Amino acid sequence: MFGLEPALFILLIVCLACAFAFEFVNGFHDTANAVATVIYTKSLRPWTAVIWSGICNFTGVFIGGIGVAMGIINLLPAEALVATHAGEGIAMVMALLLSAIIWNLGTWYFGIPASSSHTLIGSILGVGIAFMLMGNEAGVNWKKAEETGLALLISPLFGFICAMGLVFMVKKLIKDPRLFAEEASEDPPPLWIRLVLIATCTGVSLSHGSNDGQKGVGLVMLILILIIPAHYALDHSKNLMTMQPTVEQLEQKLTAISESAVSGVEGKKVLEKSKAKISDLKVVLSESKAAGFIPEKEHVRVRADITKTSKDLEKALEGGKIVLSSQGAESIKADLKKLKTYTDYAPFWVIFGISLSLGVGTMVGWKRIVVTIGERIGKTHLTYAQGASAELMAFSTIFAATYLGLPVSTTHVLSSGVAGTMVAHGGLRNLQVGTIRNILSAWVLTLPVTMLLAGCLFWLFSTLFVN
């Protein structure tokens, strides 16, 4: 099936099963981020909170779009890797999946709220670097890796400061002492406080699904593009021949760019390469016109032309290598955006499968990390104001990141937010040093450990499946 030998097809199924398993693990690993505050403030019973969070996570994957998913795919220059042996593609995805699952399970077992985002991205980078060290040119899209790393680095600091500031603001504006009481009874909080906490829990769950769920979608699409590119390099639900008018328009616009608008040797190279790629794309479309469709064997070629042209032209326009009027630049970007609709996609079955894996996973294994979030970050019990502030900040940050197409760590954003509220409530002395040290250690170690583990596994699997 898909033109693969039976053994390779079985390995493809194993890789896809591992990807969905990773998202399941991600679900129970990250559940606590949403439900810890409502459980510890007694706003919802534990199983009610967990089931509600699972439903919201399932829904969140569908409303999140595919911006973050494409960011995950673009960490590796997949167009440069699709020409490799199918066994090498399987070695890549098995290495990154296993390293991510091993680290996620290990940190979950010890109750350490490590980041599934760091874990996945570290695994992808490890595979890419190992691929380069084994004598290949393309391996990692460093520009995308830099953007992703910056988002992962800044978001916890942002969460800490904003949550701390929010608690201070609530203290100034709302004088109800019940908000700051360390509730000891088994009774739920007053109705209005309870509704606020449930609303923030819902927001975190939806945002977690919209961001972390997209990472799973991107992971599955990366597997499909690496192993069976002819079938998943382009969106089969579209009539691919309809891109021809856009290609012709873009070719005319690139031809009309004067030499004075191009800055330096690099700008000239970008323009000439882009013209060549668009010309090649036009040739494929012309040759396919009689049949009325683009043959599957040309799908990788078409995807490579579109993605390489988009990346180079957008970078040149933003970096001043090609200087056009705002109208001219926006016109070219609009054409590129239309062309990328043929490459930036995910089939419904992928989105549904990830939604189900994340939603079901959310209902399992939540208790270990709930204890860490709710009891072990600070020395005092989590108050209503602290819980609401941490979660309000968390889902706002994550939704903003999803809108910008950036992957962030729900775990680190929320746990840093809880730490910020503890500082606002009782100063730095209110933090439990041991737990903070464990969280920071996991934060620092996750990337290098998963990179090393994924790289070593890729080398091992390459010797088994390729050499």
C-alpha cells in the first residue's frame, strides 16, 4: 500500500500509532495545567474537572487552525528530506517519537511538570542535527528553530510577571477577603468565584488543545510527508490545477521587478532562484494540463517549488533584499499565501485522531502533576485569586501564541504563573525551593537530553533500516 514494501508499511503504521500515543501521553501529562486550580479551590470535583477539560481539549484542536502545526513541520526542511530512502524517513520519525515519549513518561512518573513542547521540539532538532552530522546538507530550519526557541523561552517569564501583576491588581481593585483566603473547608467557593475559576479552566483547556493539539497534527503530517510524500505533499482535497492563474500572475510580477529594486548579490540570487522555481512550477502545470491533474509523482516537486519560493521571497521582502512599494510587496505575498493553501493543510482524519488522543489522554494520569501544581510550588494553599489569575494569564498567552502560529509550553506558562501568584501572595519566601529547582532542571535539561536521545536513536535506526 502507498507503494511501500510490506515491512515499511507496517513501520509506517507503528510510527503513526506512536504519534497518536505521544498525543495521548501529552494529554495526561498536561491535564494538571488546566484542572489543578479548580480542583484545589474546590470549584469542581476532580473527575468532573478532568472530563470537562478533556472535552475542551478535544474541541480546542479543531478551533486552533494549522499555524502551529506548520511551524512544527517547518522545523525540518522536509522538502530536502523527502528524497531520502523511505527507511531513513521511518528512522527519523521513530527516533523523535520514542525520545519524546520516553522523556514525557519519565517526567510524568516523577511528577515533574516538564514541557511536552520542549520535548517534541528537542527531539525534532536532535534528529535534524544527527542527519546533518551523517553527511547530509539539509537538517534543521534554523530560522524557524530560533523563532520557536524564543517563544518557548519568553512565555514562562511573561507568565510569571503577568500573573504576579494580576494578583496585585486584584488585591487593589477587589476587596472581598474570600478571594485571598486559604480555604480549608470542603465547601465550594461562592458562586461568582466558582464561575470565574471554571471559565478560566475552560479557557486553558481550549487553548491547550488549540496549541498542543496542533503540535500533534504537525507531527503526524511530518511523518506522512517524510515517508509517503507523493500522497501527502499536497492537499488532495483541492483541484491542484486551479493554482495555474496564481502561478502565472506571480511569474509576471517577478519578471516586472527592476534591477534597482534588488539589493546586493544575495537579493539577485533570491530573485533568480524564485523565477526559476515558479517557471518550473509552470512547466509541471503545462505538462499536466491535458490530463487535467498533476500526477502524484510530481507532488513533491510542486511542494518544494512552492515552499522554497515562499520562504525565500518572504525573507527577501522583509529583510530589504528586494525593495518594492507596499502595494507591490503585499500583492506578491498574497499570491504566495494562495499557493501555500495547497501545501499547508491537514486531513480531517489527522485532526480528529489527534483530538481524540488528546481528549482521552486528558482523562488519565492527572493526579501526579496536579499535586505539584497545587501544593508544591508554593508554601501556602492556592487561593481563589491566585488560581484565577494564573489560568487567566495562561489561556490568554497560549491563545495569542496560537494566533501567531508559535508553539509554547502550557506546562511552563501555567506553572510559572502559579509561582508568580505565590510571590505576589507572600514574597519569594513563599516558593518551595526544591520544587522550583526540579521544574527549572527539567526546563534546562529537556532540550539537550531529548536532542541527544533522538540523535542516538536516529543513528541506531538508520543502521537497521537503511544501511
